[in-house]
Amino acid sequence: MDTRPIGVFDSGLGGLTALRELAALLPGEDLLYFGDTGRVPYGSRGEEVITRYAQEDAAFLLSQGVKAVVCACGTVSSVAGERLRQKTGCPFIEVVTPAAQAAAKATRTGRVGVIATAATIRSGKFPAALRALDPAITILDLACPLFVPLVEDGHIAPDDPIAVPAVEHYLAPLRKKGIDTLILGCTHYPLLAPLIQAFLGEGVTLVSSGREAARAAKGILAEQGLLSSQKAGGSRRYFVTDAGGSFSTVAEVFLGEPVRDVAPVNIGDLERLAL
Amino acid sequence: MDTRPIGVFDSGLGGLTALRELAALLPGEDLLYFGDTGRVPYGSRGEEVITRYAQEDAAFLLSQGVKAVVCACGTVSSVAGERLRQKTGCPFIEVVTPAAQAAAKATRTGRVGVIATAATIRSGKFPAALRALDPAITILDLACPLFVPLVEDGHIAPDDPIAVPAVEHYLAPLRKKGIDTLILGCTHYPLLAPLIQAFLGEGVTLVSSGREAARAAKGILAEQGLLSSQKAGGSRRYFVTDAGGSFSTVAEVFLGEPVRDVAPVNIGDLERLAL
């Protein structure tokens, strides 16, 4: 039994998809969310910059005394996941493996799509994880670079005049080639799930990498005896590197509950932390 | 006479609109460009974060021995322009005043539009500058938050499937209300000028804030006797905080010449600089 909070981090709002699922699965756990809103997006940046930011983010969560780190960012999981796992010194849950497992289980035709940021697609981590589970799976992966800016800017309504053509533009090749399962390999993308589902049709199963990571986290914490005995009323605290943006507003829309306890984190302090 | 380079900075690619104009106006000057590609975009962030980044950016240029700093970023000019002007200790040229002057001169109907990032529009600096020049001008200003991500991701073709609907969505109110002059208050926006002009029609004069800043810079340097005696063959050097992205590719398309001398700047070093 361990009453310390579970830490969840992402470049911005995307990790809330994992937080929401964790809150539903483990309502008694205290959850601490860190969003690097002062430096979002990550997925269009190079490996070196992503790795540097990721280490600072994880170090911040550890400095807050978390018992586990959920890396709810597809880009960080793909580019710096292994490095973070070695360095955190506590249970570390990333999004690639759990999402690949869910997709391999869900597909019937063996044709699985992966959409993610440019950096994630470049890393090849999702296809590698899928092939390790089932070498017969046909994988269609592609980058959707504008999805994160769209989400961060609140363009998530099913009839949004920019998000709808963006979804159509990016996903047309997937619809043409035919898939029955699609991994949303960036945790921001589930905020666009209604638009994605509408374009691809109900026959395609969407796998949320944030949700799968939350499920994996529950399993790992249970296995290691690290769950709290508290069954309800867990607290939620949010830390962001830029409190001047639209984090709270979009977060409330997405989480469906008030986002009250949002504290700013000074990027200068963050940079002095190291794993 | 002064042979030191002129420094130009922006959050990312946008400042190249000023650099291109400077190179045309002052072909003998050495130009040093700094793009904070590791932390772009700025315009969706809060004031505190923008000011912090801006001070580091200007300090970097000064550390390279420039004789003048051209702040080729509408967001920084609006949010932190005065602060930087006081602190740089050398000629400092921002984009708001020169663009407002050009627009006030260009308009015949007195109906001037301003498009810029969310932070720039929030600051009210462009309307204030226009009103100071001519209180009778009617100003229609609005934020176009996705334009910077579109440009940084290379969505600048006249038939781009996402940029075209984005331009239509943002600019429809301006077209409806009628303007004859439009300030592109973010230096990224001239890269979308063909799309903007096509939507608004040839009757609308587009004012590029980067180009106007370059013209102003030439005037100030001449006035202070700081121009080089060299009439051609000036060098261009580029510094970026993330060399892993698409900077060189998009920069070459936009500048119409090879972008060779691109050096990475470590963000950690940048943060240790201060004005």
C-alpha cells in the first residue's frame, strides 16, 4: 500500500486522456498532472530537444514525490521511453507497448493503422512493437503534424472548419487502403476521436494510447503492491509551464469536470532538474 | 561605418521575411539569423513565458557581437518590445511601428485589418500604434492562431488542403466587413500571402511587418552611421535551437536560395544568457 500520488506527464493537454482513464480506474488515487504547455508541441521537434525536455518533465514529477511515472506522450515514449525507464527508479509506464497490445488484440483483418506525430512515426516504435506481437500484421503508419496544434488551440468540435479538412487530408490514405483498427499514437488525438471516427466509419476500432497506458499503470501498480487503500476521493493537481494559455478551459471541456488546482512551474527551475 | 553583423530573430521561420528584405536592401551587410525552433510557437503562450524567451533570444544575438537587433517577431514586439528596447544597448527595431506607419500610409478607405497571433492581438499594440498615427482609422483585428503551425509545418502552397480552409475560416469576417489594407502582424504570415491575397482579392494591400521592419532597420542604421561600406557579398548565418526540424527545407523554399550555414544552439546555454 502506497499513498503517494501517481504522476502523469505530457507535452500539453494530450496526457489528460490517460489522466481521465486513471481517475476512472483508480478513483482513490491522488493524481498529479504535469503539462509542458510552455514548450508544446514536442512531435515536430528533433530527438535531442525532445529527450532533453522529457528528462526535465520526468524529473519534475519525481521531485514531487510520485510513486510511479506515466509518460502519457506518444512522442516522448517513442523517442526517449527507454532512457526514461532506466533513469526514473520507479515504475515507469509509457504508451507504445500497451497500445500495440490492445491493437493486436482488437484487429480481425490484421490491417492496423498508426497515426502519431512526425517524431513518433520517424522512430518506428509502434510498428516494431506490433511486429513483435504479431509479425503477420500489416501496418499503415503516418504522421499528422497539425493535430496537436489543433487540439491545443481547442479545435476539437465535430464540425470544426479547420479540424474536419485536416482529418480528411491526413486520413484519406488510411480510409482508401482499409484498416479495421487505428492506434491514436499521440495522446492528443483522442480529443479528435469523434471527427476521426466519423471520417473512417464505425467499423474501425480506435485505440487510445493514453487509455491503454492508464490500464497498464493500474496493472503494474497492483502487481507491485503500490496501490493506495483509498477507494474514492483521490485528489487531482495540475502543473503547467505556461499558465497563460487555454489549458484550464480545454482541460475542463475534455475532462468534463472543473480543473481547479492548476499551478505554474517556472521553466528555469525545470531546466535545473536532471534525471 | 560598422562591419559587425545585423542580428535578426524570431520564434521560428517567420523572421525570414525580414531577413529576405534586409538582404535585398543591404546586400553588403553580414546577417545573422536566430530562430527559436526548439520553442516555437510563441503566440499561443502567456506573456511571462514570451518575455522570458524573448530576452534569451536577444541576449544570444548580442553574445554574437551584432551591431543592431531586429526583432522580427510580431508576438515579441508586442509583448516585450519596450523591455527589449531598453535593455539591448544597441539599435533595436521591432515590427509594430513600421507596419502601422506603412498601413496608415497605404489605406484610402481608412479601414485597416490586423491579423496576428493571440498574444499580439491581446496586447492591443497594433491598434494603439495605428490610432496614434490617425485616430480616424477603423481597425479590425483578429487572431489566427493556427497560421504559425501551418507555416512551420510547410503548409504554404496556394492549394494546400488545410491552409486554404484555415485562411477562409479566419479571414471571412474581414472580407465581410471590408478593408483595403491588411497588416500581416506576425512575420510568419507573409509565407501565406498568396492564399490570403487570393481570398481577400487584389484590392486589398497586404503589409508585411517583417519587410517594414527591415526598411526601418536600414533607415536607423544609415542615420546612426552604422552601415558597412561593403556593397555586396554579405554573409548569412543561421542559428536555430532545434536543428532536427524542417527549418532548412522551408527556409530554402521561402528565401529562394540555399540555406547552408545553419548552426544548432543549445537551449540550456541560451537559458544561462540574460539581458
